[in-house]
Amino acid sequence: MKLLSGADSAAVSPGELAGESEVWPGVTDPAGLLSGITEWLTGYGNQQTRRTYAEGLGLPVSADDIGAWVQPDSKAPDRWADAVADYAQAVIVAPVAKPVRRAGPPPAGRGRLRACHWLRWCAAQGVDPTATTSAQVKKWLSDLENAGAAPSTRDRMLATVKTMYASLADAGLVAANPAALDRRRLGLTAAAASTSATVTLTTRQVAALHRAAGAPRRGASACDVARAVAVVALFTLGLRVSELCGLDEADLHVTRGRRALRVRGKGGKVRVVYLSVPAENALLEYLALRADGAGSAIVAGKRSGGTLSDRPLLVTRGGRRFARQAVWQLLRRVAASAGADLAGVAEMMHPHALRHFYVTAAVEAGASLEHVQADVGHASIDTTSGVYDHAARDPARSAVDLVADAWHPASN
């Protein structure tokens, strides 16, 4: 479906628009807005980037959720159904054959900030995203803060909304970009020399997390346990959560005599990530159990060209590709079961903590910044250096104990 122009919008009857608004509360022309968003998403060649942006806005990315959004008994079903079908193709899923009727904001995956994703927040407030103001964007950011979103999370979500509106403004669907706000004035950017708020894990804590992932747990099959171990082990390679979720079976290969992964990073850039011994063992054990029928059948998706996609490397119990929220939940669950070693950081555990661990552990072990930059896919070596410099330092690199020894007898 092509992007709705001003002339097309004028040709649509008010009755049709009123009927369509039932599927997206507060939106005057849901099909037009969704088509505009789809046009923006398809500007990104990487399918995982599209899904990440859609998910960040509060849009559905699973087949069931997209199908539930169709509402076949709307007054203008064809136009809305076409828009949803185009959107589904953009995020590489297919709607279910028999959607059920529902009302309310766009369906979305579970998560602590689910209600505060921009498009869901607008629907709950009765705000048409095509007519919103900067004041409403600031109110949204305030609600995000009250919901416990960190400044970096608010900054990232605002950046996504700003990018979307820039595309909608270029297409003439909105008059201006309401999210073009001063991030520093809003307190969303930190000083360059500040220490990262990301938890810095020790080697002992990562080892404890790995052991906890492999511990048998009630209701978990052998394949479930192996999957958890594989997820933790793969994150110790410095992967982003979106990169992990986007891996296909075909990405596992052998190069220069060693098993490795083809990882699609930001901007669709592909890099080779070699598997460590624990990551290779964990992944091969999981794949062997899945092949033996210990796991669920894999549900294949579809590429934008209509052909079957490669099978996901990691799948949920239901056989579907992992979503980012599911990975977060798995890590938090494993961390909570790891005992005393992770008791102080279990609630803060997230994939980026393991990515930071890779950078800090590699540099402190003597790896060059250039090699670490290539491993983790940073666009600039300054980013790699910044992650290391802004992380909490190893206690061994602090003089705090030397000073205590000098003045406090009990320290000796």
C-alpha cells in the first residue's frame, strides 16, 4: 500500500475514517498513519532494526498481536487490512488467518514500560499522533520518568519517536516534528566524563550467572535449560540484544577453522563474531537437543519478498523467534536464582551489562581497543574507549585500600 498523500486523504469519506478509528483510539486516520510508519520502517534494510523501532514505539511485532489488530468487522476493513498487511510484511511476520476483535491501543509485548511506549501512550490519552504537540511529548517523557525509565531509556525512546516524525513530516502526514526537543535541556544527556549507570559485572558474577542458567529448575525441560545457558554464553561475546534475537541458523558457520556467527549490527552492518569454547559448547548442546525433538517445532517467518526466512537460531518454547522482552525476562529470572553472588544486581541485570563486561574484561586482559571495537561492532573506537573508561573501575586499580592502610590500623 502506498503512502497516503493529502489528495488520497481527502478522497476518503469521514464515515470510513470514523469506522477505522475504532481500531486505534484517538487516531483520525489509522490506515494513513500506519502506512506512513510502514513507509518509514521499510527505509531500513535490516529486518531486526525495523522490528526494534516498531517495538520501541509500542507497535505489535508478533503474528498473533498483528492479527488481533485487524478487526475484520470495521466499517472500512479493506483499507485498514491492507495497511496492516503491509506493516506485517515490513516487520517480517504474517498476520494470523482468523483475527479476533479487540479494542484499545496497538497490541504490544509485555514489559515494565509497556503502557508508556509512545503510540500506546497516545491511544490511552486519546491523542492523535498526527496532531500531537511538543508539550504532549514532554508530558509523555514525564510519565516515562515516573514509571521508572532511566534517562538513557527515555533518550533512546525519544530518539525513535523523533526519527519517525521526521519521516512523517517529509511525507506531509504531520506539520512539524513535535519530538525535536533539546535533549540536554531535558536532562537526557549526561556529561561526557560521567560514569555509566550500567552495572559492571565481575568475572565471578558472570560465572555465577552461567552456572545458574544451567541449574535444573521446576517446569523446565532439558532444552529450556540448554537454551538459557546458550543465551547467557552468547551474551558474553559482546552481542546486543537485537543482534542475538536476529540470529538465524544459517549465521552459524566455520571460518578460518573456527565456528563463528554472522551478526547483523546497527545499520545492517555484518561482522563475524568467533565463538568462545563455553559459547560453542552451550550453543551446540542446545541445537542438538532441539534437533532431537526436546524443544518445540520452529515457526518460520517470511521475508519481505514472500519466501521463507532462515530458521531462528534461538526460539521460545512456542517455536518462535525470541523477542527482546523475553530475553530480558530470562536474564532477570536466571540472575534472581544465582544466589549471593548476584543478589545486589539481579534486579538491574540486562543484556547490555554483559556487553559492557565483554569490553571491560577484554581491555583489562590486554586486548587492543581496535580488536575489541571489531568484536562488539562499535562504529567508532571512541565508543569502545568510552565504555571502558566510564565503567566502574576494577577495585585493584583503586588506591582506596592503600590510603586506608595508611591511617586505619584495622585495615592492616
